[in-house]
Amino acid sequence: MDGPFQTALVGEMYKWKDQAKCLGMDTNIFFDKYEEDPPMAASIDSLCARCPVNKECFAVGVSNKEWGVWGGVYLKEGKIDKEFNQHKDKQSWFDTWKSLTMEST
């Protein structure tokens, strides 16, 4: 499938990005800075937890085998990376999974 119809479909699939809390932010904070600075990583985790589209973000990161922070979880080839998520304690993981898997009230 080529042409305007495909472009419209792809555009619709990523429309969620317009609602992301990180829209317009420096993308390095989701890669290098996250990896190098645990306090920064915790701040980004908090930002993602409050984001209205974190579920969509995480799903895209996993589906597309992405690297970096997607929905508040650092991924490497679409899989959870233990090294760059090690700053999270049990409560953080609980809160992260709750935000990614539960319906908002």
C-alpha cells in the first residue's frame, strides 16, 4: 500500500505523540542522559508516569524494537533493559506497571 492513504494511516498511528508530556523536549534525556544520570532518570520516569499516552508510547517502543525510554521504561531492542532500569525500586516498578496496564480513573 503506497500513497496518500498509507501516509494518512501512518499519521493516525502516531497522533498520540501530540499529547505526550515530552513533546518538544530534548530527546537526549531519553537516551544518553537517562543512562548517565540516575536522578535525571527518576525525573523522566515521573514525567512518563504522568503522561496521558504512556501506554501507547511503551507499546510502540516494544513493537518497533526501539532503544531508550518508552513509556517510562528503558528498552534495548524493544526489551526491558535491566542495567538502565536498575535505579527503580519495587514501588517504582509497581507504579510503572500500574500506569502502563491499568485503566485511568
